[in-house]
Amino acid sequence: MRTVLAVFLPKHIWVMVAVYFVASLAHFTHNAEYIAFYPGMPAWLTQEKVYLAWLGITSIGIGAFVLYRFGFQALGALLLGVYGAFGLDGLAHYTLALCSEHTVWANVTIWSEACAGLLLLLASSLIFGHRISLAARGRDG
């Protein structure tokens, strides 16, 4: 039996969400566990704050699914895009230090999160546009 979410979200979107979730978790976990070794990180940023930031960002993705569940597909797609857009924030590491100053694994987690987030942002933007188009024609349901 298909769930309500499965009806409104194509399978490839579920895959993108899962990939982004894992990439984001990997990046934030790496940040938190190796924060002392990340070049240029501000002293006020602690391991706990990194994990709390990840929970905050992840709650945006959960909020998108709640909106979908209650029939707000366009708003859910918009929030899902915001969730994906947060993946690009990891690129801010390169404003603190060059790519070559980060470890290979740090670069892998940064770029994995950014690429997965960008794909999710683009895909959800297409869904959002489609839902808005349907609503404008009076067929949103």
C-alpha cells in the first residue's frame, strides 16, 4: 500500500532526500568530531553547536514532509528546496581556508553535501513550479 507521501513525491525525490540526508549527516559529523582540525573555524563554534545546527536544518526537511502529508504540496516542495539549499552552506568552509588546507575526507564531505543539496534544490524547484502552475490553472489538489 502506498503512503500519501509516496503519491506526491516521486521515487527519485526520495532517493535525493536520502542521499542528501546521509551526505549532510556525514559532513556535520565530520565537522563536529574534527572541529579542532578544521582550518579557520571560529573558537565559539563547538561540537554541540554543530550537532544542534544539523538538527535544525534537518527539521526543515521534516517540516517539508509534514506539509506534504497535510496536502500543502507546493509549500512542501518549497521547504524541501530550502532544506537542500542548506547543503551549499558547507562551501563556506572555503572562505576560511583553501581546499588544499582541508583533509581529503573534509573535502569529500563538503562537496558531497553541496552537490546532493543542489540536486535536491533543483528537483524540488521543478516540483514547486509544477504545483504553482497547476494551482494557477485551478487544478491544484
